[in-house]
Amino acid sequence: MTTELMKRVAEENLGTHIEKELEKESLKGLVNPLQVWITSASSLACYHLIPILTSGEVFGPQMEISINLFDNKHTEEILISHKQEAEDLASPYLQSVSICTQAEEAFHGAHVIIILDDHVDKEIYSLEDCIRSRASLCQLYGSLIEKNAHKFARIIVGGKTFVNLKTALLMKYAPTFACNIIAVALGVEGQAKAALARKLNVTPSCIKDVIIWGNISGNNYVDLRKAKVYRYESAIWGPPHYSRPVLSLLFDREWVSREFVAGLKTLTATGRQFGGMLAAHSVATTLKYWCHGSPPGETVSLGVLSEGKSGF
């Protein structure tokens, strides 16, 4: 093959490659990605959440997403850093990342809205102070959701502070979406499973069907009546699907009624050990279950508004 012919072939190949790339970009523009909005996006929880959302495991391998990072103007530098790192992931499921610091532009076209812990400038000393500090923000979020969000938007409230309160306030101020607003309880459930696993000398994933009642980030009750443990080493051993009731193996009932309850209450009250990693995983897992269903036969905890059924 002569040099001239080789040059001509190279030019044709380059032209074909450019055409294909332009066609890809054109088709990409026709795809409507899932618009995911994250509030308090400068937080550590958001930093840990982004890689999980872009993995394809939460919304499915056929769904592309656009992530919108929403926070106040003072956090713009952190948001830019989060945006750049998210783009550096080069995820095939991530179409774009954008930053929003103007409240009036928030939640535009949102399909999924993730409410993380908001920034608190001063300590809250009473319930009244708490309500005042959260009510105005939730009222703002509610009005923006009503105005800008997609009509079938899903709103999920996570974090470690006043989760039930924020969920209830959002339901009040965004009534159109009240049935699509939920609170994340998997963090507390995970802490309970980990405590039980340490006591029984198994991994936390072996503990199933732990139910959380009450206030997710306040006074709650960990219900172990249906809790099961798998792969527990004892004289009785069975196949992988074989389980035993947790309560039948906890012979130290004083530990269950005192130390176990007190330990979880301390974690809930202080927010300790509920860092960005646990908050992010809890939100992502809850979203995954909401989109695709929870594991068959497994009970998981979720914060929803009580309608008075069964006396609750």
C-alpha cells in the first residue's frame, strides 16, 4: 500500500469516526435522564452518596441520571469540587452534574429529591426552637417542590437529625407530593443489626427483619419479635436459608432490655457513628428498594406517615 493510499484511508477512517461520535452526541441529547436533586450537597453524606448513585445499582443499568447539587452560596467551592470528582468517575450512567445555589431554581424537573441534614448554625435547645429552625426551610423546600418538581417526583428524607419532623413538615408544605415523601430508617436499623451481630458473633448481614417503630432520630422502639439470624454457629446447623429467632439465642435478657436499648438510644440522641458513609448507604438502599422492591420475604424499616391504622 502506497503512502498516498494510506493517508487517504486514514482520512476516511477519521471522517467515519467523527461522524459516529457526532451521532452518539446527538442520540445522547435525545435521552431524558432521571433528574436527581440533592440538598445540603456540600455535606459528607452527599460526597459518599454520589458514587453509589452513579454505579447503576440504585436506579438500574438502563437508567441514566443527571445529578443536581443544591446548597447555599457559601458552599460553592465544595460543590465545584464534588462536581469535578463526580465527572472524574466517568460513569456510563451519569449524563451530567450541575450546581445550584439559587433557591428559586431548585428542584426544576426533579424526578428524585434527596433531603439531607441541613446546616445548623446554633444548637437547638427545645422542640419550639427546633420547629422554628426547620419550619421555614421546609416551607421553602415545599413551595419549590410544588412549583418546580416533576408531578411524580419521589422525595426521600435522610440524615441523623429531626428526620420525622422534616418529613412531616414537607408533607404539610408540599401536599401534592405527600404520598411520595418518605423518611429513611435503615441507618437506625443498621445500627441495631450491628449491635445484635456483635452480641451473637455473626456479621450484621446475617441479622434480618429488625423493625424500627417511632421517631427515627428520637424516641424509637426496636422490635425484635420477628428478627432472625442466619449462619449462626451452634449445634443446630442448616442450609443458607435456615434461620433462627434472634430472641431465642439472646439468653441475657437484661442486656436486651438495658444495654442494647441504652446503647442505641445514645447513638440516636447524639448522632454519633451516623456519619456520611452510613447516611449515604441508607439513602441509596432505601431508594433502590423503592424503585425495584426490597428483598423477597425480608422486612425493612421505612418512615411513612401513620394513617391511624392498627391503633398507630
